[in-house]
Amino acid sequence: MLRMLGTFVLFASLFCQAARAQVEAKPGPEMEILKKTVGTWDTEMKADGMPSMKGTTTYESTCNGMWISSIFKMDFGGQPFEGRGQDGYDQSKKKYVSLWVDSMSSNALVFEGTLSADGKVLNMKAEGPAPDGKMAIWRSVTTFKDDNHHTFEMYLKSGDMPESKMMTTEYTRRK
């Protein structure tokens, strides 16, 4: 009985500490670059051998400013495409983090990365399946040109193949 009581006290103490940490969590200054994306954007995606495709992205600040949620929508070769992201800054890892899911895959990609010293380029990497199902390294580069324009580039390195650019998407803030 004492062992059970001791276990309960330990669990309650850990639970209270975790709850207190969550209540005290506040977005740091690292989130400022991501907060600038909040709003609706017109997008134009270009990929090798394909015509340019137009879409929209909506960014929203969530969870008391700790995360930026995005919804990306476009017509992809006659099929509706939707992607969703959660972007933030992991204060314990001291890295930007991003979760991406979309309507063309059943797996999620989890990216980690850093922002350049000038605050203009966000470099991220993830490991996950390539379109052929083999594990690969995904790399993204987001270049913040100004408050109304940014560019997103996605690269893929799979197996012995050299890294190649998958696509470039230009973002223009809708006014």
C-alpha cells in the first residue's frame, strides 16, 4: 500500500510539473519570423517538366502563438491537393521544427532546422519515404524576401542519386 501511495505521489508531482511547464510556455523571439506569415497567400509552384500551378496557403497562429498552422491547396494535374503544416520553434532543441502531411501520402514528414543569422533563410531537413517508397533526405529552403513575398524550395536525396530540386513555390501575400 505504501509503495502504491509513493508511486501516486511521484506521478502527481511529475504531472503537476509538466502542467506548470505547459502553462508557463511562451513563444520566444524565434517565432517572430514565422508570425510574419500569418494571413492568406497566393502561390505559384514550378516543378521540372510540369506547367506552373497556382494555389493558396493560409497561415494561422495557434496554441497561444507557440505554433503556426498552414493549409496549402491547389489543383495538381487535375486532382485536388491539400497539405497541412505545423511550424514552430522547439526551445529545448533550439531548432525550428515543422510537421507536414498532405493528400498524396500517408506518411508525415518531421523537419528540423535553423534560421540564417540575417533572419532571411530557413533551412530544414527531414528523413522520410521518397515517392518510390525508399527512405530519403528531404531538404527545404524558405527565403523570406520581404513581409509580402517568400520562396519555398524542396530538394530530395534518395539512395545513391545526387540531391535534386523537386519544386519551387513562390508566395505572394493576398491584399
